[in-house]
Amino acid sequence: MTDVVLPTGETGIASERPLPPLQAPSANNGLLAVFQRRYLLKLLVRREISARYQGSFLGLLWSYVNPLSQFAIYYFIVGEIFQLHEDIPNFALHMFSAIVIVHFFTETFNAGTRSIVRNRQIVQKMSMPREMFPVASMLVSLYHVGPQLVILFVACLLNGWTPDVEGILALVLGLLLIMVLGTALALLFSAANVFFRDVQSFVNILTNLVRFGVPMIYSYAMVDERFGSLAQYYLLNPIANAVLMFQRAFWIGTAPDPEELARTDLPSHLLQRGVIMLGVSLVILAIGQLVFSRLEKKIPERL
Amino acid sequence: MADSIVLENVTKSFTVRYQRTMKQMTVAKAKGRQTSRTFNAVDDVSFTVQQGESIGLMGLNGSGKSTLLKMINGVMRPDTGSILTRGRIAGLIATGAGFHPQLSGRENLILNAAILGMSEAETARKFDEIVDFAEIGDKIDSQVGHYSSGQSARLGFAVAIHVDSDIFLADEVLAVGDRPFKKKCLAKMEEVRDSGRTLFYVSHAAGSVRRMCTRVIVLQDGRLAFDGDVNEGIRFLKYDDSTDENEPDAAEMDDDSDEELGADI
């Protein structure tokens, strides 16, 4: 915050500089304050990165083992046993591009929900914007998305992928969408988790639902085909939109005829839908902040 | 002098729940037993502290001292009433800072300093001084979870006292430190007091309160029971023993007095 070196002479320091205003000591809170104190946020993120897998032998590698194992399981069961390879071209990439973004979401949601309870030693004793913790959880998860994106990039290039502008836009939009939505839900559930630890178990179930509620192990074309006009309700799920966004960015470009694949396997007006969903997520974020501020007053005593 | 801390009719109530799970609660409700109880930890407290005053906050265990301190520090918010403070606040709540047991002392120091509002440059400049003061030595790079309670309290105190704060809160800081460290803390706190910063000191040691403070506030069951002169406050609490009553300055004359160092906690 301030960098002023205070002259600590024997006479009062207070008289030597303008007096700061009288204010409530707990006033400096909210998401805005989180981004004003970037240095603290940076420290928390760095700390979380080193602490998340502390004491484990593989350490940070777990962040990659987890999505890779999911990939292997789904690839074998859905691909080999259910024979979905045939229906979906480049099925592995279809699934992998979805796993990257879904994993980003579930990590943010899970770690974010636990974040305040996990940091209770600090929350109970030090005054700071408590929104820091869910936001830091989101940023830590985002940090792990980087290397996964690189793997995805290389895998796509090996499969004859040519990046395009619309694809890059879709990628950015998809990431932004999950960043905002993940933070919003992490805020809501982290505060709720202080009052009832049941919340984190409930979140586990929700994340399981998320994995099957998005076109990851099946394609959107199948949803469209089976549900017909009801498919539009399926598209109300922002996470499904983010997944489609990622598939637009990576998987589509690996097909021999990307335009044809996009026409048959993606909903129309994908980018526009993404922008609307981003707006919806921002509204959820605002609600999350409101609820958080309400609950926050009781957080230190209920921890 | 300007106001430094202003409290107006501050009340904070806590709800104690006897049962936490649905099963226990249903059983208790069915039997017509009480499932929760609400009490005021801090009850309608008002006072004003001027910049540069040093306040001794006293009271028996459970009288609401830590809760009051948590509200002044901004960790908790009052249910009703208002608290206003001027400037940066640093200090310790209930012997120990918010440390993460799995991180090293170094990481915790840096994080703690940042939470208290120190910038990266400021932390870098004061780092060695803080470690020296805490007398942690090589242990600074091992996990705080492996520190003794005294060591982690020392590190916490060292960080807090080195922040350029306008208000310094000290909650029973001397309860766990060893004797040489207690002396050092008291000396440092006197330095803070003499530099014109506001000092808020919670202690059960009448001697150190006498030495440090210019005013005593006593809490009793969350209510403000006494606010005024130091010796009267200590007498009010019946913390003075007979020798002190006759010679109130006896403790101050002997620098090594156990009582002054808070050994009677």
C-alpha cells in the first residue's frame, strides 16, 4: 500500500504528516480491493501453488496426472467400449479440449469452495479482503491450465490443425467465461462452506454432474439429434458453452473440412452465445459478491 | 490531539450451538431442549482513544477482550454500533499471528507483512531486522508448524512491531515468550509508545500495564466496567496485591520484576 518511510523521531509522527481519515477498520473489502492489493494476491497465489500438493512426492505433477487419468479412462470406456470413435472424428482431441477447460472449472470450484476454511488461521486473526482466497484459488487453477494448453496445442498441430482468428477468439472467450463463473461460484460456496462443511461434499457431487453435463464424452451433434428443440435448454449451461468454445478453438481445426464439422457439430452463433454467457456469469459474480459481503460478517466466528 | 479509535455503543453477540448435525438437532428439538444460546461477548461499549495514548485493556478470561480487539483490528464487525480507526493497524491477536503451519517462517513472514500492508520493498528492507528481532536464526527456513509456541509468537510479534502502523494492538504478547524476549518486547513497545503511535495492550500483568500504559479500560462480561487511571483500574480489578497497594512504584523500580514481565499470567 503506502511506501512512505515514517520518521520515527521522539516527537509524535502523527503531527509530521497529514492525518489519514477515520474509517471503519473492516471497510477495505470487496473484489475491487483484491485487485488493488496485487502484491498480496501474488504472494497468496504463489503460496497456494507451492502448498496445494505439499508433502506429496509427485507434487505439481498431480495437476496433470488427474486430467490425464480422466482422459485415459474416458478414452477407453467411451471410445473402445461404446465405440464412439466412429461417430466423432478425432475423438481424442474432442475429449481432451473439453477436459482442459472442465478441469479448470472443477479445480477452481473445489479449491475455491475450501479456500476460506483452509486458510482459517489467517482469516481469524488478520484483517484483509477475504475475497482474496477464492480469487487466488481461481488464479492457481488458471496457472495449471497453461501447460495443459501447450500439450493440447502440440497435439492439435500434430493432427494437422491450422489456427484461425475465430478459434482464438473462442478460446479467449471460453477461458474468460470460466474465470468469471468459477470465481463467482467459488465466492458463493466458500462463504457457505464456513457455515456448513456439507457444502464441500455437495460441490463434489456437482462437479461430477458437470463432467457429464457438457459435450465431452459425447458430441453436441448427438444432443442435438436426440433432444431436438430441447437442445436449446442444454445450451443454457455456461460450462457447456465454454466447452464448445474450446472445441471450436482446437478440435474443429483438426478436421479435414473444419467448416463442415462446425456446421454439423456445433450450435449456431457460438461466439454470440459465448458473449451472452459471459454477461450472465458477470451477473452471477455480482450476486456472489453481494452474498459474500452479507455472510462475511459472521465468517470469523463460525470458522 | 486527534481521535485514533472511536467506539460507539459497540455490541457483538455470538451464538453457541450445542448440536451441529441434523440428527442431534432433531433429537434435541424433539426433547424440547435448547439448541442454541446467544450471548453478548461485547456489550454496548463506547470509548474514544486519542492518538498517542497507550491503553491497557484488562479483564478476566472471557470478558470480551480479544473480541473487542478483533473488531478494532477489522477481523470482526460489530453487530450494532460503530468502530472508527485512523491509519494503519498492526498487532497480534491472542498470542500469535495468522501463520500457515505448512509454510516456512520466511514465507509466513513475507505473507504476514503483506497482509499488514507492507510493500515488497518495505519487506525486503526490514527482513533482516525482523528475523534478528525474533531471534529465530536458521529456523526461519523451516516450517512454522515445527516452531514452538514461543517461537511463532516471537516471529508474529517481530513482524507486527516492524510495520509502520499508527495503532499497535498487543494481545497477551508476553504470555509465551521467555524472560529475555519479554524484556525486549516491553522495551520495543515503549519505543512504539514514545514515538506517538497509539498502543492498545492486553495483559493480566499489573506491573507491565503500569509501566506501559497511561489509561486502563476494564471489561467485565463484555461491558465497560472501568475507564480511567491505571492504578485505579488495577485496584478495580483487584489485581494489586498488598505490597503494590502500599508502594505502587515497587514493580517499576526493579527492572527484573517477574510481575512486570507478565510472569503471573
